Amino acid sequence: MDGGLEVLSIANPANPVRISSFQTPGYTSKVDVSGDNIFIADYFFGMKVINISDPSTPHEIGSYEKPGIVSDIAISGNYAYVADVYHGLWSVDVSNPENPKEVSSFQLPGQSNDIQVRDNYAYMANGTSGLRVIDISNPFNLQEIGFYDTPDQAYDVEVAGDLVFIADGEAGLRILDISDPLIPTEAGSFVPNDYIYGVAVSEIYAFVAGYAGMWVVDVSNPTNPTQPTPSPFRRRRQ
């Protein structure tokens, strides 16, 4: 598969304009942005650091590689928290983005598919091992403090306030209460006739990606998510 970065201007959201691109050697799974740098999860080729101070000419300034498959990256302060599919979580010092240095790692069960960081915690979607909660308050000593075993396979995670939203395959969208990160509990769920692999949350809506299309879910009451539309949104064929 081809990988890389596409830079688009969304000054007019109805008509995005391609500004530039940058090719990476791997398969670009996810990205995170910090200042003028984009951190790319480049699958078999580790983490790439791309400078975009001039969006028309993105260029690589640093990288970090070791055996594994990098699926996602979350930047918090001077550290990149890197999800590796089969090796769990890496903590990488990126205070000098031209020379990232790993300071610790933590092995996790399941497949580490996605990560979000809030405050001192990393929330990870770990396939058949559900949600894992990692204390990152000390980047040199990562510790798992909680977990929740979701019914199917956790592919994607989104954190909003005291709630975590998980795309959980055949088990749909699972909504967990993390007011106590040590003991996540399920608050509600939305299970369409679809296989769910992605989720994003904005205000009172969760936008849920499945093979059938995108489901819009009202999560204003997380204990009883509802679907405002009768069917998923499907991309119109050109």
C-alpha cells in the first residue's frame, strides 16, 4: 500500500483544495499534529516527523523506528505515545523532533489499534482485549491502571469528557463511563446492523463508521443513544 501525507486547504469546506503531499515508505495509518510538525504512524516504518511550517513544502525532519507495526500516535507535551499493534505502547521523547528517543514501553494484551490521551491517561482500543487505560503521568514508567473488556473487537477510541466511545466491530458503538479511570463501566451502546470500525464525537453526536456507511448517533443521553436518521449515510458515487 502507498503511504504519505496530503495537505489540503479547507478555507472553503465545500471545496477542499490540495496544497501539497509527502510520500512515506509505509502505510500511513494515523497522524497527530503538534505546532509545525505532523507525527505520522507509518505502520512497518515506525513514526515519521514531518515539518509543515510551509504547508506547500512538507519535509521529513526526524523519525523513530523499531521492529513492530505503528498504528496510531498521540502527542502530549514533549512526548509521543505510540501504539504498536503487537507490542503495546511506546513513550518517545520528542522535545527534539529531529532526534526522537524512546524512554519506556509497556506490553499490552490484544492488538493496539488506536490511542487517545487525556490528562495523565492514555486510552487504547486493543482489539479482543477491549479498552486499556494507561497512567502516563511518568513517561519513564508507564502503568496500566484499568481496563474494560468490550464484547467484540475494539478498533477505535474517542474520549469526550468523562466518556469513552469505542468502535467495537459487531458489537457496534460502546459508551463507557471513565469518571473513575481505574474502573471503566459501560453507560450505553448503539448496535446497528453493521460492522463498526471508527468513531468521532462532536458535541451531542457520534459519527460512527461501518462497512454500510456512516451512522449519526445522538449521544446527548449516553445511556440511551438514538439514531436521528433511519439509515447510514453513504457516499454518493461520482
